[in-house]
Amino acid sequence: MFNKHLKIVEQIAIVFIFAVIIPMSVSGFIINNINQQAIRYQLRESAVLIANMVSDEIDFFNKTVNSSMEQIAFPLKYFPTDSAKNSYLNTIVKKLPACEKLSVANEEQIEKIRQENKENELATVTYKLSDGKYLVAAYKFNAMREELFKSLQGEKRQIYVLANGNLIAEHNYKEEDYKKTVSLLPQKLKKNEPVIFGDVKNQPLVYVSKDEPNITIIVNTTEKITRNSITENSLKIILSVLFATLAIIFVVGLYTYYLYINIRQLFKGIIAISKGNYERQIRLLTTAFTPHEIVFLAFEFNRMATEIHKSYIQLKKNNKELKELNEFRSNLIDTVSHELRTPLTSIQGYTTRLMRQDIEIDEETKQKSLRIIKEQSERLKTLIEDLLTIPDIEGMRLRTVNEQVWLPEILEEAKVLIKNKAHKEIILNIPEDFPLVEGDKQRLIQVFVNLLENGAKYASETSNIVVDGIVDKEYAKIFVKNDCEVIPPDKLNKLFEKFVRLDNNTTRTTRGTGLGLFIVKGLVEAMNGKISLRSDEDCAFCVEIELKLSKITEEVK
């Protein structure tokens, strides 16, 4: 079974063939046939009309000549001699331009006169006189032709006038056509009415056979006339149908072109959506030929694609958040498992030791145990506070109370509070007259405690921790530096993320949760400050904090 689905252009072409080409061809064929029959009928009727016109002209000419002959013959009976009659007739001939000769003859002489006139291309007209003789007039053929065909000067048909089988007048005469036409005349002719004869239906021949005078009029419609009347009209009809078909093809083709382009755009949009390109928008070629339904469909498709794209972006965002949440959960479990287990074990061990009754514990041992329990408790407290700070930073709910802060005091307090077990030297290069800055005092202490402790943990053994400060326009810049191996850029950029540490998670050469720099960044930004990291040959590791100067300081300036 044939299951191929045709393209829309192919379908339009098939519909166009059956709906336009075939009907137009059939219509053209029918119109052409009707036109041929109408022209054929018109040719017959016009041939008959011309034959009747010539017949009427002959009748009129005959009556005119007979009237003239009667008027000429009337005075003849009053002339006593033949010479007087001839003199009279010669005088009359001069007054008749179409008449070549007038004479009186008996019946035996008439035939001889007819032959002479025929040789001289003259027409013979007779009028019987009262004494039995005949008045004979010789008329010029040319004058008679002009008189007969004066109303048919522009007519292209061939017209023959025969008297007793002899051609006495013609119009558009051609020897070959004349012989052929005469050969087609019936043996027996109908009298005094036009008759169509011949065997070519598109070239009607008409004759009129008259009794008085005894002549036959033949009208021949030539092939050229037929070609001009039928063939050329048929060609015009065919050209008109062809032109109309081409015009329809052009309009339909133009419409199909715009329709196909726009439908292809719809196809491409659907394919793009199916392949996951939700940002694809349909751009139509809108003209007067673009259907409203296509425009509406494209608009709705673009709106749907936009909604899908928004949903897709939201889904990606949710997936990213879920991934981060899952990573946070894993890191939290990892942190808890490593960072909570050690202090809890120490607290549990020393508490059990102090509670034992079977041994006697001296005062120094008790104090040492209690000090360790206190330190581990503080460590747990710091860890819990860091964990509780994370949601506030991520949700941008961290509250700070900004005030005028003197940085030398902040740094001194932070220096006292840090756990510097490696006994690294901390050098504070902040002068006493350093300008006041805007910030939350306790949060700033927490920031610098974290930074100084990080420096103490990760700095090389012989490294010092140096804190410098400068004033740059409306800001104070504080630099916390220490020596260590240069940190690669890919790792340096991740140090502000949660639970990121320089050492491997499996080795953990130093204690820590990987939350220090994340919390520091959140605190600094909550105080409308900026923080950045740098690690290169000039400065192994440097943290730069930028805080806005206090308004009082600006006024003093």
C-alpha cells in the first residue's frame, strides 16, 4: 500500500492541476468550439448578406439601365431615317459615361454584337423596340464593377457575377480560386434565393441564381478569411486562457511561496523544540498573503516556547539548587563526621576520666582536663555558629549594624582571640591615625579572626602573617598576607565556596570546616564591602578587603 505523505507544495500542485489547469483547459476547449461555431455561423450569414447585397445592386443597376434604355428608346420612333437615329444615339452616348456604344439591331445581329463586346470587355444590354428591333447598349465592365461593388470596397471575399456561364464581373478575382469555386456549383441551381454550397464547413460558398436578369452571383469565403476569422480568434482565446492560467499560477505560486516559507518556519520551530532548543522563536515572513491562522499559530507557538523556556530555566535552577543542596548535605555530613567527632570524643573521654572513683586525680590534672573540655566545647560552639550562619548568608538575611569602626582596635582584638598554636608572628601595619570605616564591629572581629586563623593554619612554618591598610579615594583597603605555595587559579576561585579546603578531604592535614572564607565573604558583603583573593609569585596568598570610609572621616578630610 502506498503510504507516502505528500509535501504541502506537492499537494498544492496536484490540487492546482485538478482545480485550475484541467478546468481552464476544458473551458478553453469549449469556448474555442463555441467561438468556432459562432464565427462559422457569422461567416455563413455574412456571405449570404453579401450575396443579397450584390443581388440588390444588380437589380438596382438593371432597373436603372432599363429605365435609361426606355427613355433613350422612346424618341427613336420619331426619327424617320437610320442615320438620324444613329446621330441621336451618338449624342446620347457622350452623355452616358458608363456606356461605350448605342445601336439599333435586329435579333440576328445581337449575338454578333455580344461576341464583339465580350472581346472588348464590354457588357451588352438590350431593349426591345416597338418595331421588333432592339436597342443595344455596350457598357464598360469596369464601370459596371464599380457600380456593383462600390459598397464592398473593404470586403476581402471573392465575388463573381456570371451571365449564361460567363464571368461578367468579379471582386478580388483569382483564377485558381475561381475555377475551383465554379467546379463546386451544383448542376441544378435554385432560383432567386441564396444557397450555401461547398464541402468545407469553415469556408462557406454562397450563390444566388436570378431569372431577371439571368445571372448567378457567387460569394467565396477564402482560406485566408477563415484563418483570420476562426484561427486567429481561436489563438486569441487560447492566449487569453494561457494568460489567465499564468496569472493564476503566479498568484497561487506567490501565495504558496509565502505559505511554504512560513510553514517551514513552523516545522523548524517544532524540530528545535523537540531537540531541546526552547529559546527558538518563529519569525514569519508577514505580507498580505500570510494567513491570519498562520500568524496566530506562530504567536501562540512563540508564547508556548517562551513559557517552556522559562520552565526549563527554572527547572535547571531547581536542579542546580538540588545538586548544591545534595552537595551541601554530603559536605555537612562529612564535616560533622570529621569536625564534631574529635571534640566530642575528647569531651567524652576527659569527662569520663574526671568521673572515675577508683583513682585519685590531682588538681593539676583536673584543671588540664577541664581546660581541654572547655576548648573543645568552644570549638563545637564555633562550628555550630558557622553552620547556622550559612542559611542567613545564602538567603541574604544576614543583619549587620554598621557604625564607625577603628580598624587598629578591631585587629588587636582579633589577634588576641585567634588560636595561634603554631605561634606565627602577626604583624599589624595599620597606623593609629588610620581613618574610621563603616562596619559592624563584632562582625569585623569575626572576619579578621577567621582570616588570621586561616593564615596561621596554612602559612609555611617560617611565614609571618602581615596585615596592611591603605586609603583609596572613598574606601579603605586592608590586605591580609602570608607565605605559602602559589594556589592555582581554578582552586583559588573556589575558596569562597562552602566546605572547600586546600587540603584533600581524605588527608585533612589541618582542622577546619571549609566555611571560613565563605562566611567572611558573606559578612563583608553584608556590610556593603568587597573581598577578593590573589595568589602569585609576588604575594603567595593575599586577601583584599574593601570597606567604605566613614562620613565623619570624609568631613574631616
